[in-house]
Amino acid sequence: MDKPVLTFSKKEHIVSRKTIDKLFSGGNRSMVVFPIRMVYMQAEMDDVPVEVMVSVSKRHFKRAVKRNRVKRQIREAYRKNKALLISEVEKCENKKFALAFIYLADELMTSETIEESIRKLLARLSEKVANSLHNEENR
């Protein structure tokens, strides 16, 4: 088995305004593991199985330096742990996902805390994907 690719390329970022609007228009699922909320939906994308965006509220962090630090921590945690989810999504032929990570806390957290919550969220979502794949096979 080959090593999982630990990169987070531009293709994996959500850049489409239409996708972002759909993601937050309601009716989509979300999970919370403090300090991160993950909103996700099944989407139609071309290249990659999962597209991601990161959001940090200006209300909580007035200074861009702090917002950028938190975004960097979240992106790094996703980059390290995305193989958990991508391996499950690639098993499904026609499923692709759009994810948004939203930072909820109003103070800075350690990278380890953020990485642990990202890992839990990705594991939970991959479990749901695996269960839906299992249910489809039993039909």
C-alpha cells in the first residue's frame, strides 16, 4: 500500500461561491467537537474527493494575525489527518464531499487540541460514509 499524500493543494480548497452558499444554506449536516464545528454536504466536484474551507470569526479575533494563526492550525491538522476520510470516500464511486471547519472558541488553543478535534470529526464522518456504503451494498 502506498503512503497517503500529506499535502493540501489549491484544488482541495473550496473556491466556488455557489458551493459555499449551498454549504451554509441549511439542510446540511454539522458536527461539533469543541473548539471546531464541521459543516458538510455531499457535492458534485471534479478532481478531488473532498474540498475544504476554514472560517474563523472576526467577532472573536479582531486581529488578523490571530485569525490567520488559527486557520493555519486547522489547515495543518486537516492535512495531517485527511487520509482518515479520503480513504473511505474513495471507496464510494459517486460520493464527494464539501467541508467547512468553523472555529468556535474565543481564545487561542494549542495545535494539539485543534488536531485532536479535527481527527475526531474526520473519524466520525468517515464512519458515516462507511455505514452509508455498507447500507447501499445490502440493498
